[in-house]
Amino acid sequence: MIKVLIADDQAMVRQGFGALLGAQPDIVVVGDAADGATAVSQARDLAPDVVLMDIRMPVMDGLEATRRIGAGPRVLILTTFDLDDYVYEALRAGASGFLLKDAPAADLITAVRVVAAGEALLAPSVTRRLIAEFAARPHHDRPRPAALNALTPRETDVLRLIARGRSNQEIAGELVVAEQTVKSHVGRILAKLGLRDRAQAVVFAYETGLVVPG
């Protein structure tokens, strides 16, 4: 059973999402919060698997709440549009994915299941937003991080393709290997680099200069 906490300052959003998710046989809504501070407190007390987190909330915004929640639950950011100014910072804070508030009900249910399973949920528009963020920054020669030395050449190739927004199936086709082999590589990459999921792997690849925009 997937335990979900809903954090949004609009009561109607909390109730609507709660009713929708609570009707699923494999999902239970364990609590809701109207601000970020309450979300952090409830995340600690209720130990949800997934937190649906709105960005703009009183007392403490969703960005700071995501940072404070840390490595426990997966955080799925709720946003009103796909080019939200906070996309990049939310990923750095530890968010595992993004979902538009006006997305179809089926997309919300799927998103919760995907994130709970340990996958990242990065829409192509979000990946493009990330790339644009890094493309706008001045380029400097950066030393190769020591952590990258732990990766095999094949794992490094897989990480580059993850950062380009490729799915496991697409990576398997490009490297001419089985999809299960790619999944194994991804698992080892995350473990070696101490990353939570693919979303953090994308940020890591760009921040370290392993991948550059373009």
C-alpha cells in the first residue's frame, strides 16, 4: 500500500486529490497539510511514501519543505505550469518529479505510483527547462568530481543518456543492451553517487560538467 501525504494551501485541491487517490486499491491518504511547515511535521510523524507538494504555500513554501523532509518520502511537486521558476531548485532540493495541477486524474494516479516505485517523473518540458537553466550559465572548466571515478565507462555512458532525458528503453536501444541491463546500471549509478533517483542524477550530470547543454 502506497501512503500519500497531500500538501497544498487550497482545501479543495487537498480534498479532491485525497478523494481520487483514496479510491485506489493500492493507495491510502494518511494526511494533508495546508502549509510547508505542517507538511514537514506530518512527513516525520506519518512516514508517507509520497508527498504531493505544492510550491507556493504560506508559513513555509514547498521548496524549503522539500529540503527539510530530506531522504525519507519521495516528493512529487505540484505546479500550475510546466515552466515554473522553481523547477531547478526543487530538483536540487530533492524532488523526484513534477505534475501539473490540471493534469488528468489518471496522470496523478500514475505519477504517485511511478514516484513511489523509485522512478523519477520528468516530463520532456521539465528536462528542457533544466537544460535551458544550465545553458544560460557561464561555462567554466570544472575538475572532474572524484565521485565520477567510481563509475565504469558503461555506467558513465548511461548517466549521460539519463541526463539527456532518455528512458531506460531508449538507452537500451542506443547502447544495444537489454532494458533490464540498463535498470541494473541505473541502480548502481545511484548507489555509487549517493543519489535518490533519476531526477537527482540529471542535476548531478549537469552540475559536474559531465554533460553540457547543446
